[in-house]
Amino acid sequence: MNIKEVDLPGIGRKFQLQTRTGDSVVVVIHDNGLREIYHFGEDEQEECLSNISLEDDEARQMAAIIGGMSYKPKALEEIEMSLEDLVIEWFKIEPDAACVGQTIGELTIRQASGAVIIAVIDKTRHTKVINPGPEHVLTAHCTLVATGEREQLKKLRALLQLKKQQ
């Protein structure tokens, strides 16, 4: 994808990108936070087919939606991204899991599985912790983002899925 940037003195900055289908999208970010988005068709590079203006907060929400940060399809509850042997996977902690209320250190996650917790997302508390330490307490419904090799993540999954003793 080819992206061109141009400073617009007194206005802001313009970004123009050409899509794989040949369409052109121009985004003008004004110094006051306003965003204007213009769409030009493959055959109509001089005439705008559509445009929209977004306030700063609207633009950020739209970016989150487009970037996949606001919605994750149910079928992708546990996403994997492979990079050679390195895998990143998401694990949702169930309320009846034995790990709820324990710290990462108490669980000896790295020693027991070899996997590394790189983030903890807690939507109920609206928090996100990048690179949590061993003192971080796991809570019900939080999501762990972990990395490691497939076998290490398999061990981590087994550790996290242990149920509380009744």
C-alpha cells in the first residue's frame, strides 16, 4: 500500500493512500482534531465519490472499529497469530477457574508453561495492563494475552482451565 503524507500549513496534515482495488482515500487531519475522509474511485481520481467529517473522538472510535480493537467476532475468542514458532494467543479467564484471585507469580506461569503473559485486559474494570508483573492478580472474565510456542501455550491453557475445588 502506497501512502503519501503532505503538511498543510495552518491546516494540519494530509494522507493519501491507494488501495489494492485502485481506489484512493484521502484523510485530512486538521490541527483542531477534525478529520475529513474523501473517497475517489479507480476511474474518478479528480472527482470525490464520497466524504465524511469526524470529530476527534469519533475518529478514534472509528479507528478502533476498523482496526479490530472494539469488536472481536465470537468465533475468534482465542486468536492466534503465528510468526515462525512464536504464537500470540488470547485466553479468557472463566469465573470458576482456580487461577482467579491468584497472582501470575503464585501460579508460576512462566516456569510451569514456558509462556509469557504480555498483557491483561479487564473489560469489567476497564483496565489494560501491558507486561504485567508477577504481583498482578488474575480476575474472572479478564483476558490474558500470552506468547510462546504452541506447546507452551497448550500447557498455559491447561493451567488456566483448572477448576476451583468445591
